[in-house]
Amino acid sequence: MKNTQFSEIDQLQQHIATLEQLQLIYEQESLRKTLQLEQALQALHEQNQYLGQISQQLTELSTFQQAILDSANFAIISTDLQGTIQSFNVSAERLLGYRAVEVVGQVTPAIIHDSQEVRDRAERLSVELNTPIEPGFDVFVAKAKRGHVSEEEWTYIRKDGTRFPVVLSITAIRNAHQEITGFLGIAKDITAQKQAERKLQDINVALEQTAIVAITDAQGVITFANEKFCEISQYQIEELIGKTHQIVNSGFHSRQFFTEMWRTIAQGKTWRGEIKNRAKDGSAYWVDTTIVPFLDAQGRPYQYLSIRTDITAKKVAEAELQTLSLIASKTDNVAIVTDPNGYIEWTNDGFHRVTGYQLQEVIGRKPGSFLQGPETSQTTVEAIRQALAQEVPFAGEILNYHKDGTPYWILLQINPIFDESGRLAHFIAIESEITQRKQMESDLQKEVEERQRAAQELHQLAEQLEISNRELQDFAYVSSHDLQEPLRKIQAFGDRLKATCQDSLNEKGQDYLERMLNAASRAQVLINDLLDFSRVTTKGQPFEAVNLTEILEGVLSDLEIRIEQTAATIDCDPLPIIEADALQMRQILQNLLSNALKFRREDIAPKIQVRSQILTQDNQDWCELRIIDNGIGFDQKYTDRIFHIFQRLHGRGSYEGTGIGLAICRKIAERHGGTLTAESQPDQGATFIFTLPMQVTPTSFRNAVIEGDDDA
């Protein structure tokens, strides 16, 4: 529009110049053709007609030009070379409150400009142009005189004395000879823009006061950290810049936790969760964290913005509930700006996403008038009112209601914002939706109550188990004394009878005697196995570092003759060092290897493999041993059965044993916090899988059993 106006002015100037030339021609013709009066008069008549047409065109053009100037949404003021106002459009009248007739003929700065601002700008311009600029009209047109467009922010003063900011653009007006004949100023009211900038600044102040803010590059290296971050972490800004957040890692969260976080933000998605960090002095603190990726043109993150809220006090208060769950939410924080009386002036996009209300629906309303509902805590509402009345911050949780009536919980932080004079200017509210977390807390509370009931039941079971252990100890005592003594006498008298009277017995008597001695021998083995089974926990040794390779070598040495007799080959991996009961490790390996030699296929030499690998699960290292043979195997459906006491898949006539060995092995594995299972198919061999933690911390129950052994 500005260029169009200048073009029309140029055309007007050209018409005027044409008029001047015609007038000159007229005068010259009049002088030269004085004698030809009639012809001159005729020429004059024709010329006057032409001039009339030109004048009419000029009038129409001037009217059109004025209409354009008056309809513009800018204050347009033209002056002569001395700064005297020549024109003053309708928008200038509307913005400044003056009528054109009041200001035309006046000097611009003296009427609508602040004199101190003019003096300050003169000093700055003198330095910029390297020439003295006197305060006054020259401050505005110095650049325009030099062929530049001058565009600066100024303060305009209305007729009623009120002030408002404008962007003022000044250009020189030139005639056909490119001589400056005046100046044209076009001013735009930027009050709304300034207010928006101020609100944004207020929000930034609120974030600075309430949130811990950091920016990292795509690799997670910190490039910005605010004072709140330095305050809570106790690191100086120089110590944080150039480092990753590993500097505040507490070690509380698993590697998988951070892997999932990085996977989320690397995909350009917002991540939200609660993180336990560690400050420079070693103290821990909790933050509610939102990480927002900034994406390049290809949609790839090039930096990350993290906004955190200190929730340490809340986490301490919730320690009984053990709130360890993450809040999976893609919503950004809600920001609300109100005036000093609590009426909404501005909300961000997050407000609409969380509440369902558009900005135009809530401007001029108090948040509580439409967000609170029947179940909103009036105690919390009253606490908010008191904080606002006292112009102090408020932090807490409150139940609000969505536009559709759905309730939701928020973590609310309200801060008063004061102007430079110390007067209250705004309230800034920052909200984080915590509905899922509150539901988790309710569920956790229910779970705590259920666990308390389960703990009571477990306590009762522990008491019953203690009684059972005492009975088992009594049985072990009876077995080792009362049962074994008569059994030894049966064996002794049977051996004596066999030695002294065998010849006097008939064939049937000798058969009875042999059966009696065999039964007594089996009973002795059975009693010894039962004692071994009962002593897995009651006679277990304290856990210590055990070299499983050395244990295995000892077992193979004990089985050397049997290995030679069966022509067996055994291939063993190097085994690790673990924390365990060395005697029981020897017991379980010997039992599993003996079974592999015992349950072999006829006419096929046993081939046995001992394989070892280290597994990591739940931040704990586990040792997995596999005893693999090529023996007779068994149907997989009997896997659980073979680990029960007295359970056998074959008769005594086929394979010796009492059916207790594998039950002892599983009990040893469970005592060490591990597992023992098997995989097999008939005639395809068997694989026994023995898994133990590399480092074992026995439970308090196991400790109680072991410590109580001295009294048994």
C-alpha cells in the first residue's frame, strides 16, 4: 500500500510538472504571437480547456489518495523539511486523539513525542552516524536524509496524555528532480505485541521460579541449564555445560528405564516420567520430568528440552506407598496467566488439551468457576484463595473437571508476578496432569493392604513351617538314633546268621535271609537320603565364594571308576566362581552326573556335556549350568514329577536308587535362590538346567532357619 501511495504521489507530481511546462509554453507563445491575437486567444481557450481537464484529474486523484490514506490502519503523517505537519490521516486522529485541524501546522516532536526519549535517541544516533545530531526533528529524519528508511520503536503520547508504543517508519518525499521536499511517517500501534511479549516473559519467569530447565544436543550433552537446575543439583553452571545427565545419575533406575526413555524421544515423541537424581553432595532428589524433542526438517531430533519439577517432598510423603511407577503421558504442562484479581488473560495450548476449553471461552473468567466440581477439595480451594489474597506462591494437588465433565487430577504451582514497582501484575499457574499417578496411588494403596493381608498369611505359614521344621528335626533325630539302631541290629544279626547258620538253612530260608539283608540295606540308604533331604536347609553351610570348576573336578575324580566302567566321555566348559554352599554344590553336581551315567542306553556309551553361561536379568548376573546326556530320557510331561520325593519313573529292578536325589537337588537350588528343571524326550537324552545367582543374599527366612540349626 505504501508503494502504491508513493506511485500516485509521483504521478501527481508529474502532472503538476506537465502543468508548469504547459504554463511556460503558454507564456512563451503569448509573447511571440502577440500580433496574432485571435489565434492566440483561440490557443488560450484550447489550453484553458486542457488545463481544466488536468485540474479535474488532479482533484480526483487527490480525493482518491486521501481516501486511501484515511482507510489505512496506520497513522500517516507528512511534514515539510522543518518538521511542520502537513497532513494527518484518520488513523492518526483515531490513535492519537487529535483532529487534523489541531495538529496541521505544528511541529511533530513537540506534540506527540516524549522529550527525554528524543534526547536519548539523539545521543545514540550521534554515535551510530558519527556526527552530532541535535535533539529535535532531525533525530527522526537523519537517516531518511541520507537515503535510508528509518524504522524504530517510539512512544507516542495521546492528547489525553496516555502513551503507547509504535513502530515508526520515516522516508523522504522527493520531487521530480529528486530533491527532498518533506518527510512521510507511517506508525503502527504495537501495544498488543508488547503485551504478548510481556506475558511470555512472565511465563518464563514463572518457569524459572518453579521448574528445572535444561537443553541438550542430540547426544544428550547439556548446552543450557537454568539457575533452578544449578540450585537443586548443587553444581555450578560451568560444571554442567558440556556434560550429560549422567553427572546427576543416582543409579536408582535400571538401564532399561533409560533405554526406553531414549527410544521414545529419539522417535520424536515427548517423554514423561519421574526420575531420582543425585546432587553433588550425594543427596538424592526426585523430579517430575517432561522431555520434548526439537525436530529438524527431516523430522529428526537435534536437541531436547527437559522441564522438571522438584517432587522430592511428595515422594518422601509417599514412601509408604512405594510409588515406583512411571507416568506415561504425552500432555505438555498447562500454563495460565491471570490478572491480579485472578481473571484469565491467557492460556497455552496445553490448557485446551487438558481441559477441553478454548482460550476465547475462558478469557475474563476465574479458573475455579468452571474447572472445579462436586468432589473438588474445598480445603484446597480455600488454601489457594488465601495464597492469592496474600500474594504468595501455592503448590498442591487438586481435582478439576474437563469440559465434558470428566474429573482429572493436576499438580498445581501458582506464582505471583510483580512489576518493576513491586505491584502485583499477574498470577502464573503451571499445571501437570497426574490423574494416572493418582490412580496408581489408589491401586498401590489397595495393593499395600492386600500385601499386608498376604504378609499376615505368610506369617501364619511361617509359624506353621517353623512347627514343621521342628517336627522334621525331631524326625531326623529319631531316624539317626531310634530307627538306625534297630536297623543296624537287624543287619548285624542277619550277617551273623548268614555266617553261622547259612548251611543249616534250606534254600527257601536262605532266600528269606538274603531278602531281609537287602531290605535292611535299602532301608539304610533310604534313611540316609531322607536325612540328606532334611539337612539341605537345616544343615546348610554359610555362602562363600566357590570355584565351580574345582568342585566339578572333585566330582569327576570321585566318579572316575564309574566313568571308566561305562566308557563315558564328559566335555566340560570352564565354570564361574559364585557365592554358594560348597558342599551342596558338590552334592548337586555329583547327583546330576551320577544320574547321567546311571540312566544310559544299553550298548551306547554315555556322552555327557557340562555347559555354562552367564545371564543378566533384572540387573543381576546368573550362572546357568546345563548337564546334557544321551541317555534313555523321559517324557516331558513327567518333568515336575521327577523332582518330587519318592517319585521314580523306573522300577528298582531296572535302576537303583530311592527317588530322593532329584528332590534334594531342587531343594538345594531353591535354597540358593535358583531353579532346577529338565528338558527331555524318550531315547533322546535329557538336559538338566541348573540356574543360580552369581551373588546370593539369603532371605531373612533362610537366615532364621540356618541360625536356628545350632539349637536343633
